[in-house]
Amino acid sequence: MTRLQPLDRAVLASALLAALGSALALRGVHQLHHARGDSVGATFVATAPPRGVLPMVTSLRAGGPAERAGLCVGDLVERIDGRAPATLAEVQREMATHPLVKLVVRRGARDLPIEVRGR
């Protein structure tokens, strides 16, 4: 039997996380846009973890504002400008109407503050 190398484990874990996100999806993936129409470079899907509906980052545009701010695929958005988001539409609205959005994301067992700025 072949043993998995550390890189193989990481690839497998990443694929499992992506599959879990897809399985938990409640709504379609939405592209977020800045008020000027510029994309912040992140897509989200709504998930249903034990603590309610949370937007999960599903992709990032290389070098985009969201990636530069430190968002990672798999991050769960717990708070946006100090409030828990109720829907993906709320996240989209906040990102579209504010040049700076303060997020708290759950990454693994940690909650991290992240500020996303438009271009």
C-alpha cells in the first residue's frame, strides 16, 4: 500500500474541503463587485455550518484586492463591518457600497480580522 506524502495529503485535504463546500452550498456562487464595477476578486458560496449560514470563499483572482487583503479559499465570513451576514446578497451589497470592508473570517479554528479595499 502506498503512503501519502505531505504534499499529497495537502492536495487531498484541499479537494475534500472544496467538495464539502459544494455539498453544503445553499445558493449559487456570486461574484462580488466594487461600487465602481471593479471586481474585488473573490467568489463566495453560502454554507450551513452548525452556527448558521456563512459565506465561504470559493475562489480568488490572483493579485486581486481580496487576495492582497489575505483572504484564502475556504475562509468563512463570520462578520462584515461588525455584523454577522444574513445572506450572500448582504455581503455583495456591503462590498459594492464601501471602499473598505472589515471582515472577520474563520480559518480553521482561528478567527482573523481582514480588511478588503477596492482598487
